[in-house]
Amino acid sequence: MEFVLDPPNGVGPLRLGMAPDEARAALETLGPLESTAHGELAVHLTSGLGFSVGFGIGATRDQVNAIEVWRPHQRDVVLYRDVDVFGLPALVVVERLRRHIDLVPNDDDGFTARELYLTLWRPFAADDDPDETQGHFFQSVLVARPGYDDTPAEAAARLAAGDEPGY
């Protein structure tokens, strides 16, 4: 299967801002639902590709504010800007995506494009060893609402500027 990342809107049938019932129905189109330890809804395809949705807090607690996709063991494809984010080495993904977006390293061995809220993650950086798949390739990607990881000061500034998303 092929899924297209569409930040800051969603991934495949999953959309940021969905109500819990809508998210549940969208996930069920992919496979049987699972609950995570954090109360999120999740689905794992037989290929190993996984999806989960997280809900907001406060006024957005009844809306999807983040969607995470995990790397498959078999050959499902997850694309952003025609770049296979799990099928290519992490540094190749970064190089190709930087042609289109401002993608910067983060503190978790990954890269983030904050203006979209797109984050690519791997457990550690082993850039030059293709046999070390957990470091050589990205293991998950997160698409979230703008402001997902704002500090309290950034959230206050966003709110004061009227930049809060409508969901």
C-alpha cells in the first residue's frame, strides 16, 4: 500500500482535527483497532506499518492533534513530496526533503519541520551502516497540528496572535 503524508492536514484517511468517532472509523478502514498505553488509538497492518492518533488537551481534547506512522517490516510506502521516508536512508530523505522544506535536527536523533509540524525519528544515528536499519532508516514520522510542541511562552504568543488552529 502507499500512503501520502499531507502536513499539516493528515496522513491517508486520518485528518488532524477529527473527532474521536471519525478517527476510530478512519483507522478501522486500515485494520483492527488497538489501544496504546497512553490511551491513543492505533492500528498495525500485517506488513508492520503502524498508525496511531493522539488527541489534544484542553479545548482540543476531543480532536486529533497528532498522527504517527511507524516503519513497516515489509514494503508499504509512505511518501512526502515523492520521497519514500522509510525506504530510503535517513540522510538521503533529509537531503531530498530539504529541497522543499526547512528540516532541522532535533534532540531525539530525528529531524523536524516546525512550520508544517512534520517530525522524522530514529532511535539513534548510524548513518553509514545500512545493516543497522534502526539508525540508518527513519522508524517513525509524526504529523501534528501547528504548535504541537510549543513551549508555554510560544503557545501564549500563538494564542495572542490568533494563530491557534480551528480544531
